[in-house]
Amino acid sequence: MNNIVKGILLMLISSIGFAIMTLFVKLSGDLPAVQKTFFRNLISAVIAFVLVIYNKESLFGKRENQLVLLSRSIFGTVGIIFLFYAIDHLVLSDADMLNKMSPFLVIIFSAIFLKERVLPFQMVTIVLAFIGMLFIVKPSFSVDFVPYLVGVLSAIFAAAAYTFLRVLGSREKFYTVVFYFSFFSTVVLLPFLIMFYEPMTAKQLTYLLLAGLFATVGQFGITLAYKYAPARDISIFTYSTVLFTTILSFTFFGEGPDGYSLIGYVIILGAMMYMFFRGRKAAPPV
């Protein structure tokens, strides 16, 4: 198994983790987005903290990596804030579609800033996946411009955060990177939690804790994925989150895909499989 295949598999594990996280966030009911986000990041910080201490590594990384770690955390946190703003002010499908532009932007950023070579077939595959996403979400745009601009910014900031993950590569342990981001986000969101906090039932708290647990799986997966493989080879697989989320939505809420969504699934799955088999041939096993 070469590093590209490892990156792809880790990205798929990450997508499953984030999809299950979304399920528990929805099951937790009508709570402020900041409150849900806080618990999501708090659990990740606790788990990453345990791993860092167990492995006797640095909690906040090496001195020479501070700028990259801080940049990843800032862009990631701002991206989450923008995403939740877009979700609050847009049709959910519109907000999700705009945020799903981030994998495409990661490839562009990596080509510009990291000098990673992008082959023509990879660009075509990313475009096909984006077209498939449009079939699934079927955006219905309104004339309100600002929320859509914020939605685009959420994708830009998320892509920047993932690009910084690629920069870190093997410079830091993956659990150090996750702890740094989760701790930073938790501290930044704490004042907002205090302002907007709403009492929760035991069930809601349990759902949020589980959401945080699976968010950690997703975060670890994507952090390790970008450590093993270039963005151009694996970022497309973040689109698989939509497939896993749809399966969970149908199972728990009875929400099934329509004909256009099925077309989108076929396009995305075809692009994923094509990228997977091309990636296997791109590098020798390690």
C-alpha cells in the first residue's frame, strides 16, 4: 500500500467520522451552533491531549512550526464560524454546496503555494466531482448576497486550513496538530458559549459528546491523510461525506435521495474510483 492509497483510505475514514458527527449534531436538537461547535472541539481537545501526553510529545508543537500551526488553527476556526453563519442564513443545501468547494480550492492553493504539480486528469476529476455535487444539492440561490459571500469564504478558509495541514506534513505528530487546533478553537469559542448557552437535557449532552468523539475521528483522519499524500490526489474524497450522510439520513430520518441526487452519486463515485486506481499507480509501495 503506497502513501496515496493510505491517504485515500484515511480520507474516507475521516468522511465517515464527520458524517456520523453530523448525525449526532442533528439529533441533539435546537441548540445554538456555537454551543454545538464548542462541544465538538472540546472532546477533540481532550482526546488529543490524552494521546499527546501518552506519547510524551509536545502539546503545542515545535517552535519552528508555530506559525503554520497557528495559521491552520486560525483559518480553521474562522472557516467553522463562517460555515455556521452560512447555515443559519441560507438554505442548508446552498451552504453545504458552497463549503464543499474547499477540496477544489485546496488543489489550487497547493499548486500555487506548495508547488504541487496538478495533472490534467486530476483537474478533470475534481470538476466532475463538483458537477456531481451540484446534482445532489440542487442549489436554489436567492438575491441575498452577503450570506453567500460568507459561504464562499467558509470554503476558502477551510481550504487554507487544509493546505496548512499539508505544509505540516510529518513535521508534527497528528495528535499534536489536532490538539493545537481544538484547544485554540475551544478557547476562542468559550466567550460565545457563555453568551449564547442554552440548558441541555442528558440526551442532548450525550449526543453532543458523541458528535465530538466522531468529529475527532474525522479530524485525525484528515490530518493523517494530508500527511501521507498530496492534496491533488486525495482532497476529492472529502465529497464522500455527502454519500455517508445521505445513508445515515435515510436510515434515521427516512430522507431518501431523488433522481438528480442519484446521478450525482454515480458521478462522484466514478470520479473517486478513477482517482483511487490512478493513485495506486502513482507511487511504489512503501
